Amino acid sequence: MRIKSERGNLWELAVLSLVREEPMHPYLMQRLLRERHKDEVLVLKRGSLYHAIHRLVRTGAIEPAGVGREGRRPERTVYRITPRGEQELVRWLRERIATPQKSPSEFMGSLSFLVHLSPAEAREQLETRARTLRQQIGRTRAVLQQVSRFVDRINLVESEYALAMSKAELRWVDDLVEELRRGTLTWDLRAILRLVRAARRKASLRKES
């Protein structure tokens, strides 16, 4: 059985990325999203988080792993990622990074989870995105040139703006690809997750003492 959405939404991506770090309950997920400023790309509504969790449980991407407690708060169900969820997280992220979306916030949201791809994978998907952007830019230019023969420019300014935004994005993506190619931008997910888990255990011990 496949996960319902062909390419999961940002909430599902966020949940999978968090429980990939370690099993956790929804309250901790919500707190970490705020601490990491993911609220800049996600509307932190309690219902959205729980809807994403329920969808991921229903489709086998995550599963209950017991109960946990945050301080004096009531016990909550703790969720962990499944092998299927690991695969879907990487698949969704690859597709989101490689494919331009109509909403710029979709790309920005996906970039906030780029660390879950290796630098080589990230470069590959960004190169694919750059090729697609170049094709889109070429098509838009051709359409503008053709249509401008028949209508005044004022009727095309929104298309000019869209073209300018696509060009700006392409320049940024090309620069990022070059940094990844040179190795001036790199990361080690396993090392990052070890540090995150160690910091969380340390913080938990301080609370208990």
C-alpha cells in the first residue's frame, strides 16, 4: 500500500523528518518546529499536525512506539518512523527539490528539510530543478515575444514578473549547485542526528535533576 499523497505535503514531511531523529510525541514535535523556526514555512496549527500524523500512521509511514511524558504533562503517544516512512521521506524530498512548484513557499519549505538528503543527492535534484527552470524560462520568453505583437505591455507585466522570479531562482539554484560541487557546502546527516539526540538527552537530564 502506498502513502495516500503522491508527494506528501509539508506537514507530513516535517513529521517524518522529526521522527527520523528519534521517536517522539506530538507535543515535542510542535515545540521543536517552533524552536527551529519552521513556523516560517508552516502554519503551526495543532489540527494540521495531528492530521498529518494520522495520515502517516494510516499509510504505514510512522507507527506508535509507546507513550512518553514531557515534564508534568499527561502521557502522550510516541511515534517512530518505519522503513516505508524512511523511503517516502527521501522520495518526497527528492521530488520537491527537483520539481518547481507554483507556490514559492513550497520550495522554501522543502529546502528547510534538505539536510535529509546527502549533499550528492541534493546537488542532483537541484540540477534537475535548474534544467526544468531553464526550459520554463525559455517557453515563457517565447510566449511573451509572440503575444507582445498583439497586446500592450501593461497586459503582460504579471508574466514579466513571473519570468524575473524564475530567473532569480535559477541564479540562486545554480550558485547552490556550484557550492555543492566544490564541497564548500556539505553536511553529514548521521553526525547531525547524533548531536541533536545527545543535546536532547542532556536537556532531558537537566529537567529531571
